[in-house]
Amino acid sequence: MIPSRTRQIKSGPQHSGPVVYWMHREHRAQDNFALLFAQQQALLRKQPLCVTYALAPAFLEARHRQFSFLSAGLRETAVELEGLGIPFLLRMGLPAEEIPALVRELGASILVTDFDVLRLKRQWMVEVCRSLNMDVFEADSRNIVPCWLASPKKEYAARTIRPKLHGLLPEYLVEPPVLAPHPIPLTERPASANWDTVYRFVASRPGPKPTRFAPGSKAASIALAAFLRTRLNRYGKGRNVPTDPVISRLSPYLHFGQISALRIALTVLDANADRDSKDSYLEELIIRRELSDNFCHYEPDYDNTDSFADWAAATLSKHAKDPRPHLYSDEQLEQGLTHDPLWNAAQMEMVNTGHMHGYMRMYWAKKILEWTESPERAMRTCIELNDRYQLDGRDSNGYTGIAWSIGGVHDRAWQERPVFGKIRSMTYNGAKSKFKIQEYIDAQLGNSRKSLP
Ligand SMILES: Cc1cc2nc3c(=O)[nH]c(=O)nc-3n(C[C@H](O)[C@H](O)[C@H](O)COP(=O)(O)OP(=O)(O)OC[C@H]3O[C@@H](n4cnc5c(N)ncnc54)[C@H](O)[C@@H]3O)c2cc1C
């Protein structure tokens, strides 16, 4: 266990009592450094260890689809933990209230939790820490290199964070310890919500409906194995071709922490596959993904246009009054009712499957910039739709991907064009030259909505 993966975020007087791990980003039992650290502390103190999760009544734009995926994965993790002698205590309500209440009820000695960069999660943590007078620690198991060690500042681009990450990977890209059964039982077990109550709550969330992605850590491992067996070899050349998707589709599992990037990276490195494909996949999984957490960690305005670099803000402002070729309402966009069947197909892929192909995500967001009256509105609309429909939405990758598409974050200036200014644009004809767009449109829209409504 590498000590630098964990850091203390609050100190207080020493207490004796169980060690509590508050899980909120990494919903898994294995390859979870906060949980490993919590167990290490519990063993040192000869105390029981328990895991808690507070299911908040609302989380950004999450709907039925995301709550359903989350709760099924969590239940599987709860069963695994209970089998290791680690009670899983589920609370329903606001974490800022539920976690301190449970910690007090247990008479806990220390609290350990997941590192997270999202504003709402940081706010929960501030409130929980404020309510408790004890030692609190956080561990980063989302990134292979802990975010605060990878870089002490907001990075400009992949090229600036890449050498830093590569320098640290030999230390961090290593097999983690296996979570062992915990030998000290918790004798007085506080109340935990029952799963029927959770499912009733999930059923009461508004649509969209669940998708075909099977939830949970076991399903994540199966999906990883299928990717290695059938698609990794073609990833290098094919990752930008939406009609023959060779992508891993692991982002929902990564988003809910049902599998770790570390586990995926170690498995990919071990796989017998084409070198270029492995490198190309690891570039996305490690460099791009950790760059996203770096952006949201160090940029308080990660979800609005104040995060754009000066050159990008200036060029968008210069073109603010350019006539837009089309202007669409939120409803037209949400229903995929634009003049562009390729865009409509991408929107419907997201609405129907909960996962849009990565190439189409860029096209989709850039067109929203082109078809709305301002970058501010484009950013807001992209975030709302992305967070509502994608299983992997509400993630630092999403906020960064949208800021990249609309505000040139981590990108450079390109040839100046109407509306976009020097922000990189993407066009229908450009997509047409890259893949058979009609195949993609047919696959996503069927025969009914291929062209102009
Ligand atoms: C406008 C826009 C919105 C996006 N929204 C999200 C989102 O809500 N959630 C999300 O996880 N990703 C988002 N991305 C990033 C990327 O498109 C997705 O991570 C990827 O398409 C997920 O599919 P996959 O797992 O099959 O990816 P693969 O191509 O198989 O890649 C493997 C993993 O690498 C990481 N990765 C790949 N591309 C990127 C990238 N550009 N930036 C950061 N990490 C990357 C992801 O964790 C992904 O699961 C967005 C990108 C854009 C341009």
C-alpha cells in the first residue's frame, strides 16, 4: 500500500472505536485504496471496520437510469464486503447529515473517504468534516497517479501532464493488495436501509429508463475481458469509427467506480495485443482521463465558460454576433429534431443506449455551439443532456470534454471560422469523409427518422 495515495483532510482528537469508510466515488470492494487504508488503520487499532454509503435523493441530472445502475452495483459490492466480515451500512438521505450521524452512532475512531473533484462532492466533504471532531482521510483510487501528486496546478494540455504522469507511473502502476477478510467483527450494528426501500426509491425517479449495460463489478470484468478478446487489437486504428465500434464501453463502470482504471491498465498491459492499440488505449485511459480530473480539481469553473483560456474567450466573443446557421430550442435538441440526421442519430444513441460513441460526442457538442445563441447556453445545454442521459455523465471527463469542444480547453487555436472563431470545428462533410455516416444513422434512427423531420 503506497502511503501517498492517502492524505489527511481534517485532524481531531484521538478516539477509539470502529474505522468507517464512507464510499461515494469508488463503488467497489477490490482495488480500492480508501478501503485498504481504512482496513490497515482498523487492524492497527484492533477495531472493526465498516463501509457506509449515503444515497442522496438527487444528484445533478441523474435520473432513473443512473440510480438503477448505481444501486444494483452497490448491492453486489455490499454482498462481497459482508462476505469479508465488513458490514455495509446503507443510509438514505443527504450525506452531510447521514454520515456524521452514523459516525457518532458507531463511536468511530477515524473516517476515510474517496477523493472527488466535483463541486457538490467537495461541498459534502466540507460539511461532513465541519460536523465531526476527528481525523478524516481521503484516498484517490480514481486516478492511477493521485491527482494532487500528478501535478500541483491546472495543466495546459495532454502534452504538459503526459511527462509528469509517465514519470510517476512506475511507482503507481503496480498490482494493489487484495482486500482480506476483516478479523474483528462489529458487535452492535446500526440500522441500514433495506434494498426494497432503495428499489422503490429508484423506481420513483423519473426516466430515462435503464439501458442494456449490465451493472456491477462482475459485469465490468466481463466487459473488460470481452474488449480484450474482441476489440483491443483494432483500437489504435478504429477508435474514431462509430460504425464499427472497437471502443471498450467501460466508461459507465469507471464512472461509478465499479472497476478501477488501475485494474484495466494492468490487464491491458498484460494482454497479448497490438502495441499501437495498447498505447493508444492507455493514452485515453490514463493521460486524457487523469487530465480531466486535473482540470476539474484545479479549475473551480470547470462547468462554465469562465474556465476558457483567454485566447478562446476572445475568439468566441469576437464571433458572438455571427449569424447561426440554425437555432434550436432545448426541446428540439433533446428530442433529436434538428436538420442534421447525423447529429440526431448521435443524440438518439445517447437517449436510447446511455452511451454515445466518443467520436460522436465531439461532433455533438460542437454542433450545439454552432446552433445555440451563445457559448454559455451551449455549455449549459451540453451538460444538462450529457448528465441526464449518459450513464457515464456527471463526471470530470464529461465537463472537460464539453469544455474542450466548446471552449478549446486543452486544445490550440485553429483556422478562424464563423461562430467557432479559432475553436476547432467539426463538419458533416468531415465526418462523411471518415466513416459511412449513413450506416451509423440507420443503426441509431432506424428507418423512420433518417432525414429532415
Ligand atoms: C462532449 C464530450 C462529452 C464527454 N462526456 C463524457 C462523460 O460524461 N463521461 C465520460 O466518462 N467521458 C466523457 N467524454 C470522454 C470520452 O468521450 C468518453 O470517456 C468515452 O467516449 C467513453 O467510452 P469508452 O469507455 O468506450 O471509451 P474508450 O475509447 O474505450 O476509452 C477508455 C477510457 O478512457 C477514458 N477516455 C477516453 N476518451 C477520453 C477523453 N477524451 N477524455 C477523458 N477520458 C477519456 C474513459 O475513461 C474511457 O472509458 C466526453 C467527451 C466529449 C468530447
